[in-house]
Amino acid sequence: MRTICTLLMLSIFSQTFAQSTRLYKGTINNTFKITLYLQGLDEGTHADPIIGSYKYDSMKDYILLNGYRNNDGNISLVEMSSANFTGTFLGTIDKQRIVGKWVSADQKKTYVFDLKEIALSREQLNNFQKAIKDKADEFRNY
């Protein structure tokens, strides 16, 4: 009985873990490889905020993301690599993909982006969640 309860709890946690967090890999401008993590996509209403972070695969620093999606599958993510926002992802999200355009804060640069959902490991989850907390703490000090 104890084993069955443990397996049931593990199953429930695994489903929640899979539904509330997602990891994507892809490119900006078909050139810059990135990995992007989002949480909150499957929770509550579409008006609930999405938080996340991303990093260029060739760099070690993470960039904080805050945004929303609507009922039509459109998503808007504002990036903050400093206390001011530095760019925006505007796109469409479906079951396993986000596509759209990235626009710099001054609107002088616009690049297409294409991201595909990939499996999220526990280590990646911990790294991205730590990055979100660290960036939020950093910006709180400004």
C-alpha cells in the first residue's frame, strides 16, 4: 500500500511538473542559439503572468522574462537583462512550439525566432529557477 501511495504521488508530481514548466530550444535570427524556460503556461486563466528566463547557448548569463498569453495563443515576453527592459518576444505558442519576432527595446532591431519544446531535466529546472530568483533579487537592489 505504501508503494502504491508513493507511486501515485510521484505520478501526480510528474504531471504537474510537466504541465507548469516548459523548456524550449531554437534560434533568434536563424543564427543565435538559445534555450528558453517558461513557467505558468498551463495555470489559471490566460491573463495570469508567465515568468521565465533564457540564455544564449554560447553564454553563461541568464536573461529574465515576464509576460502574458491570450486565448488565441499569442504570447508577449519582456526580457530584462538589466533593471530596464532590453527586448520583447512577440509570438504564437502552440503545443510544442513558439514562433514570432524579437524586438529590441529601442525598436531598431527585429529578428524572427523559432523555438521547439524539449524535455526538461531536474538540473535544468534548478538552474533556470535559480537564475529567475537571482535576477529578481539583483533588480530589487536598484
